[in-house]
Amino acid sequence: MKDDTTIVHAGRKPFDNHGIVNPPVYHASTVLFPTVEAWEQARERRDQPGTIVYGRRGTPTTFALQDAMAELEGADHCLAVPSGLAAITAPLLAFLDPGDHMLMVDAVYYPARRFADTLLARMGVETTFYDPAIGAGIAGLIRQNTRVVYLEAPGSQTFEMQDIPAIAEVARKAGAVTMMDNTWATPLYFKPLDFGVDISIMAATKYIVGHSDAMLGLVSARDEHFARVRESAWTLGMAVGPDDCYLGQRGLRTLSARLARHQESAMKLAEWFEARPEVDRVLYPALPSNPGHEIWKRDFEGASGLFGVVLRDASRDAVAAMLNGYRYFGMGGSWGGYESLVLPTQPERLRSATTWDAPGPTLRYHAGLEDADDLIADLEAGFERLGAAREAGE
């Protein structure tokens, strides 16, 4: 099956559920067994994916989503966890022990950096942050005790690309496990496991759910790595509610159509921003002017709706006037839903291996599913407010 067919059909078994199209929602904690023998058999199989023994370990609702995502990822298995951050922390705890060393990209999602700098550091795990552009040069940072190499592309807030195959090859030769946050592209536009990455991580809260109404994380891997990830998540009590899994698998069915629209609008907005005199540069790998465009074009099948904009010099009050008056761009964390969003960001505060130099403020935009021309009109009115605020301040 091609991906567009997979997202519609994978994980669904209508005729196992009275012909019902969508897998039903099973609310369960206790699962009953008719005999001691049946209970003992279930206990023996409890670590096998798909075994129903207790609600915390999943129900048919959970398995429907996990099976569909594993197929889309090209993985042997997928595990649903309660959030995107849980999808990061469970694999890291599965493969890192006291005295180990990890390499983590400097443009990483901030909660992942915080986890490395706090809990992992207290465990005795040392983290070295590396330049996203390092490529095969990461070999110079590998130590004898390097156990994990962590990637994210494009980078959080600043959208740098990484040479993922080159990094994965170096890590594999060194015996390190590679993990990648693939939330931006989803496996529809990039499949980490096909490029040598061992573990694919996603905040399904974003594009998989797609409607800004559920928290969900997904971790996909092949057999050789999956058991340790599952053990880590289950030992930590990472259980996902069936309603959230249902919303995830429901959102998955329209992912292709939604993502194509997000991409179309984001490109139109990004090109519009590039032509504006108030803008220094646009951070979107799909743009030919972006430094990471060639890597994106080589490895990725598409781009999503999230991008950054660096303004020329502008005061905080002027930027606030611009953002506060938007009609369609809501201000809030997360992204990937049907609605457009904007947030001011401060990437210069989140770097240690590299520096972030920009002439003015950095903004993060998410192009939703509204009409792109309406969005541009909203943005244009925002720049008018920015200009007015500048004049008033002079």
C-alpha cells in the first residue's frame, strides 16, 4: 500500500467489530479471565504486543492506533504514550544509564533539553549538545561511552536541517542508538527508520490528532530496540487513555489531506513574508533560499505548516501591537491543529553549542486550514500595526 492508503486502512478491522468503520473505544482497567489457566496464559503473553491483560497496557483502541502507525513508519512496532514529551523521555531512559554519554542536537525541543540538563544529569548521564549542521563530523564528538545520538529536523524554533543519514551511519558504527523527533514532518513526509535512525519519536498531539484536543505521543522502532522502549514506558506507568488514542487514530485518517493543505498555505505565507521589507529571513526548509533546502529536498517528501520568521529590528511593544491584533492567528503553545497560530520565540536562550544571531525578534507561525488569502490579509494588517507602533515610538 502507498502511504495515502495506509493511513486510511491500517489498524482498522471493521468486521471484527460488527462492521463498524472506526475501532471502538474500550474503557478498561480490569480485564476478566474465565479460568486460572486463561489468566496464566495471558500473564505469560503480557509482553507481546496486542495482548490484553490490564487496561494500563492497552486495549483494542490502543492497538488500532499503534498498528497503523507502525505500518506507516515502516517499523515492527509502535507504542502510544501520554504526550510528546513522554515519547522523548521513555526511549532516553530505556537506553541511558549512569556514566553514559549522549549527543543531542543544539536546536532540540526545549523540554528535551531540560530533561537532559536536569533528570538525566542527576542520574549521572552527561549530554553534549552539537551543531545541527555537523553531519558526519559528529564522529569527532563520539566517545567510548556514547550510547545515544538524538536528532530533530527541522530544529525547534529555528528549523535547521540535519544530514540524518550521515549522522545515523556514524552512530551505528560506534554502537550508539539514534533517536529522532519527527513531529514536524510526520512519517508521511519523512520516515526516520528508512534513513538509518533506530527510534522514531512523534508528538502525536500535533498533526496526528490534528484538532488541538488531545495529548499523545508515539514511539516507533524495529524489534531490536522496541522491547526496551516498551519496558521503560510501562515501568514508568505511561498509560494512554482510550479516548486520546481514538482521537489519534481518527485524526490519522485525514492526515494526508490536512498536511497537504498545511504545506500549501505555509509555502504561500512563507513566500509572502520573504517579500516583506520588515522581514530579515524566513525559516522554512522548503524555501529555495533556506540553507537547509538541499538536504530537505534530498530526503523529505514534503513540508508541514510550521515555520519561523526573523524580523528586522523591532521593539517588543511594536511586535506586541502586531501580534495582539491578529484575527486568525491565535497565540498559544503547540501547533498542528486546524487553526493558525503564532508565538514570539527566543532561540538565543536555548543554545549552548551554537549561537543564534538575528537582527530582530523571531516568531513562529503555524499555517492552519483557513483560506490563505484571509491569513495574508491578517498578516498585512499586523505589519500596518507594527509600522504605526514604530512611528509612535519615534
